Amino acid sequence: MSDSARQPGQGARPARAPRRITADYLQRAAMHYLERYSAPAAQLRRVLARKIAVSCRHHGDDPAHHAAALDDVIARCLSSGLIDDRRFAEARAATLRRKGQSSRNVMVKLTAKGIERDLAGEFANTHADDEIAAAHIAAKRRRLGPWRRPDERAACRQKDLAALARLGFGYATARSVIDGDADSAS
């Protein structure tokens, strides 16, 4: 039978109904998630709240009835040390820096994950040398400035400066990287 002759839903496995929410189910779901991913408290809360919303929508329950159980699971994970926002922010900021992210981008990505602004700012702000090193990494990965072909370099200078600016680097940092040479960057 061809795909066009197939009836909608035919041959597809029926969707499994979500489980009813219980405190034990939430705790097991949190443990399963934390076994696979490192996450801050806000991220874990979002994941579990999404599970609650899907289950309640299917079973006709009110998600507000599970708020206390959700708070309890998050509190237990925090008290046992399974989630630690400080440790997560430090590790994530280091990873982003190694990938060539600017301080501004690190700050934005940490706050998007649910890290408080003060804590995110503590790990996002680095020395000027670290910012230049990150800009070198970003330029090298995107083949900008000294990593372009020599015949294109002068013609694409403004585009390269703009590319680093869009990545969150300041003008002085971008200019020093784009106008520099690849040997001094390594």
C-alpha cells in the first residue's frame, strides 16, 4: 500500500497515555532526569512541571494540586546535593568559554537555564585576556580575520567585525582579533 493510500494513523503505534502524577512518580522522574543531565533547580522544575501539565491535561486534573509535591521533590534534590546551581553555572560557563562564547553570551545562556543573575554574572565576567582568548576561538571556528584566505581578508574585515559583535564581543576585542595574526592567537 502506498503512503498516499494509507489512512491517517494507520500503521502508527497509538500514543501511550501519560501516567497519573504522584509524589513517588515525580521523585523517580527527577532522578531519571538527573541521571542523564546536569541541571539547575529551575530547569528541573520546568521539566517536572511539563510532565505534570501533560498528565493533568490527559486525566482532567488540576496542575495546582501537584505544586506541593513538586516543591518537595525540588527541595529534596537541593538538600541532597543532586542539584547545585553554583556547580552547574561554573561548569557550564567553562564549557561555553572553551567554545569561544563571549561574557555576554555566557550570561544570557546561564540566565536562560534558570541561574540567578548574580550567580550568572559571577561566572560570566572574566578578565580581558580570557575574553580575547574566547574571541580568538570564535574567529578560528568561523574562519574570520586571520583564518580567512589572504585575498579575502581585507575585503571582509567589516563583516568579520560585525560577526564577532553579534557574538557579544566588544569592538576593541573584535578589532584586536580580526586585525591580529593567527600565530599570536594560538
